[in-house]
Amino acid sequence: YYITNNLRMAVRAKELPIRPAQENKINLGNWSLQTSQSHILRSQCKCNGNAKCNHCVYGETLKIPDLPEMTFDRNTLTLSHVNSGCQILLNTLDALKLVDDKNDIIKVSYSEEWLAKRQDSSHIKNTPKPFDWTFSTSYSGTLLNSGGHVLSITPTMEEPDQEKLLRRDKILYHTEFCNV
């Protein structure tokens, strides 16, 4: 009975539709900030008909050996300028597009030590996928223009307000600022 119910639950879980992302929004002066938060990317293809699932979109778009194990594909932060309609969008796919899997792979600090202690384990040397890597990119957002207004990034001599940087404000996750 126990095994049968667990199998039924596992089958049902695979067939469950993707829940809509939880969205929050707050307006701050001329800016609107919106977050979208959801679960991690499914580990297998779930294409239905003509529409590609996000697993396939990520797999076909990215030029990296493997997708990160925990890819939050539908989590976003959008900063919108109210008057112009221009936006700065922070999203996972655009960030991962900038990963250079040939030059920018960062090895986890303890991986060499961990491997050295396991030199006698033959299965460690024959690992098909290098899971001891992390990714880093220069991604700083996707600029979205609107109604003839064009966003651009230009160098400036202005510096951040040092007094604000020295304050010990609570550090918020990208979804927490909407609830402040």
C-alpha cells in the first residue's frame, strides 16, 4: 500500500502543471520594482505540442556543458522607469548566456583537496560531468527600451554615496524589498 501510494504521488507530481510565478511590485518615486519568483527549472523536457518547455529553451540557447543543478528560470527583477517605460530586467537566461565555459569556469575552492583524498577511488576519476564548478558572468541586466526612449550605459565620474554604503542597513533578498 505504501509503495503504491508513493508511486501514484510520483506520477501525479510529474503531470502537475507549472504554478504561476509569485509576483510582487512596489513603486519608488519614478521607478517601479517588480519581482517574479518560482520554483527551479524542471530537470527533464516537458514540451507539449508546439511550445518548447523552458528546459529545452535553456538547453538549446546556452553554450555551457551542463545546466546548473538549481536554475531558477522564472525568477526576475524588473526596474521600470515610470515616465519613459524603459526597463532594466535581471533574469537567469540572459545571465547564463554570458558564461564563458572555456575561460571563466571557477573551481570550488575545496575540490582539489577533496579529489586528492580520493585518488584510490576509480569511479571518481571517471566522472562524466564536472559537478565541482560554479559560474560567474559580467551580467548587469538586460536593457529594454520603450516608446522611442533608449537606455544606454555610459561611463561616469560620479561615485556612490559613501555614507549610504557605510550604513548598516538590513540586506534584503530581491523579493523582500516589496514587503518592506
